[in-house]
Amino acid sequence: MTPFFEQRHRALQESLRGLLLGAAAPFSAPEDFRAVARTMGEPLGLYRWLLPEDGPLDVRALVLVREALAQVSPAADAIFAVQGLGSHPIALAGTEAQRREHLPSLRSGARIGAFALTEPEAGSDVGAIATLARKEPDGWVLDGEKTLISNVGIADQYVVFANATPSLGKKGLTAFLVPSGAPGLREDPLEASAPHPLGRLTFTACRVPLENILGAVGQGFRLAMDTLDAFRITVGGAANGMAARALALSVAHVKKRRQFGAPLADQQMLRGQLAELATELEASRLLVARAAHARDHGHADAGTLAAMCKLFATESAFRAVDRAVQLHGGVGVLRGHPAEALYREVRPLRIYEGTSEIQKLIIARSLLAGGAS
């Protein structure tokens, strides 16, 4: 822990250790995504950190939860994060009736949410979203396609971003609550390289009630950005969890594995590599903690720090996992080996919620404008 955390965060960190050790059984079979999603609601109660009842979102707490989850089960961590993305817009922009209807069940895990933003031609460029929303007297009609949407197959509802005023570009983007199985909605699974509920959504004259609009017409872009900004820092927590797992696997292996009559740990070159991994992990934890602290306290540089921590943590975690595979030699690339599985699981972190390249643009823009340096 660092000075960026408070006593309640230290208590949370201690409780997470025992809590997640006891939850190892459902997390050991990540293909049962629905069971994992429900378990994180009840009995573990982890979703309460996504939807606190007595205050604003505590990003530092989310960083700790995601680091702990990612060490135990990257698949569980990803589902947890998407539950946050699919519920935070309701907490931000929902009417009192929408909040009463949806937030308690999302908090308990009785209802699983998802965040439908990405399209075949609109990834980093959110302004290029082509899904259309047309208002009729008895409801909204959606037409378009979303892809690479997490929690497809287990989600009970989606926060869907569509353009209600195409002539205004991104200023016409609007958010809607769309239940799974809505008339005109088709949900197709996509197979990812690592275990993860992923899919495509196709809207063909998909009808939703008038009251299912989330916020006002034209507020969708800001709502999407506010949600991503809140959770981008927590990706750094997940990256640190995977880096910590990679380091633990590497240390255990080099102590056990013998070559040329001695443990691998006796080789100076390998010791140097372990030292570099451990140092990068601690540096990453500090940067993530600083960014989360800045976000929680409303500091002006929070956005730039979020980009820095997301960039550094995910890139350094990838290096840690890649090094773990290398240290394990041939067995490190066997399908299902912990290091090989981690290699597939860590890779998406450098893409989702803003690619590394996008984070660099954000940081550079801030520097050129006289911001953080």
C-alpha cells in the first residue's frame, strides 16, 4: 500500500485475499461465465464497489479489487469490469425510476449488464458510430450492429449507444437500455483467444420503450466518455494483477527448474530479468495508485494520469507475461499452461478501453497544451 490509499483500502485489500481464495472453485471453470458473474454479486458482494450506495465511485477500491481478481481469474476480472461499464451509465444518467429498477439487481448480481459501444467501423473513433435510433410515438427503433461486445451471452441488458440525430455527428449520440432478447435484437457469440463472453449485436428494427432512453438525446457521447474515463484507470489494476501472477510463476519456476546441474535461479541473467519485472510492477502500482487518487479527488490532471497508467501498466504487464513464457521454455507455450493462458489473457488489455496508441495521443496532447509532465 502507498500514501495514496486510506485505511479503508488497506482493510479491503486484506479482506480480498481471504475472500477470493474461498471463491477459487467457481473461478477455476471460467467457461461457466454466468456462474462466475453471479458469484461476484452474491455471495462475494464485489459489485457493491461498482455501485456504492453511500457515496461516489471509489476508483482506488476498484483498482484493488481488479488487481486481486486478475491474479485469481482474468476472466472473472473482465466480467466484473463490464458489469461496471454496464451499470455506471445508469448511475450517472438514469432517472430515479431507472435507478430503482436496475441498480439494486445489478449490485446483487441478479442482473448482469453490458456496454455496447464498439462497431465494425467505430472502435477508437466513437464519433463514427453508425447505429441509428428513430423515435416513434410508441417507442424507439434501433438499427445497426455492434461487435466485440463483452458479456454477450450472459447479459440481461445492454447500454447501447446509437445516433438519434445523424446530422449532428457525435453530438447526436444517445444511450438506451435494451434488454437481452428484445424484439429485433440478435445476439451472436464470438470466440476470443482467451476465455471471455464476447459477441456481436445486430439491431433490425429493434423496438424499445420510450422510457428506455438513458439521459437526454445527444448526451450519449459524454456519457460514454465519462464511463470510460472512470474505469480506464482500473484496467491498470487488472494489468498489475496479471503481472504479479506472471512474476510469481516465474520465481517459482526458476527456483524449481534445474539446468546444467543447478537451479535456473542461480543464473545471473535470469536474476536480472526477475529484478526488472519486480521493479516495473512496483512502478506500475505507484502510477496506478496516483492516477486513482487523482480521479477520486477530482484533480485536473486525472485524465492524463489515467492515460499514463493505462499505457504503462498494460505494456509492462505484457512484458512480464512474455518473460514468464520465455523463462518456462517449451512448456510455456503448451496450450493450457498457466503462463500460456496468461499470455492470451493479458493481450486484450492493450486494446480495450483505449488502445496504447490512443493513450499516447492523450498524453502528448496534454503535454503540448502545457499539462502534466
